[in-house]
Amino acid sequence: MSESERTTPAPKSASTIPQILCPSWCERTQLEHAVELLRGDWDGRVIHQSRTVGDGWMLSSVTWPDGTPDPDDDLDDVVVMCPDSSTVPVVELAEIAWSLLALTMEAGA
């Protein structure tokens, strides 16, 4: 089976839930991830979310339980969720943030 055909069947019980590897910024608990897997959400993958910043901005990523990103996912490995539920690639938002910081520093000088 190729990596792109990989699926993880929904666990039948809490005792069959695999170890879930989260990125350091993930604020979701192992229990929240386990519930996702038991319900069969995300086709055997888990969603990682950071703490919310401002009016609803957060990092988000969907991976296999072992932390591997899905190669068929059309999103970047980590995206920024906007308050309107749209997403922006982290690299793109970082460029915007640096540009805004530079403008702010110019205005303050």
C-alpha cells in the first residue's frame, strides 16, 4: 500500500487507540484526539490546534496519529485558521507579519 492510500480504521474501543504524537503547540488533549478517532472523524487522522490568539486566530494541522502529515491533503502541513474559518499557509502569514512589523517600526521612528 502506498503512503497516499494509507488509512487508519476507527478504533473499536479506548484500549485500541494508538499513541498520538502532537506538535509542541497543540492544545488539544489526548482524550479529545481519542474521541475523534473513536467517532471516525477525519478518516483516522487527528486535528491539532493551538491556543486561540486575538479574535480566533490559531495554528491547525491534520496528521496521522503518529504525527505524519497526509500527502494527499491539499493544505500545507500547518496552517493559520482565521476567525472566519478560512486558512492561510504559515509561510504566507509570516511574510505578512514581518512586513507589518517593519511598517510599524517605520511609523514609530
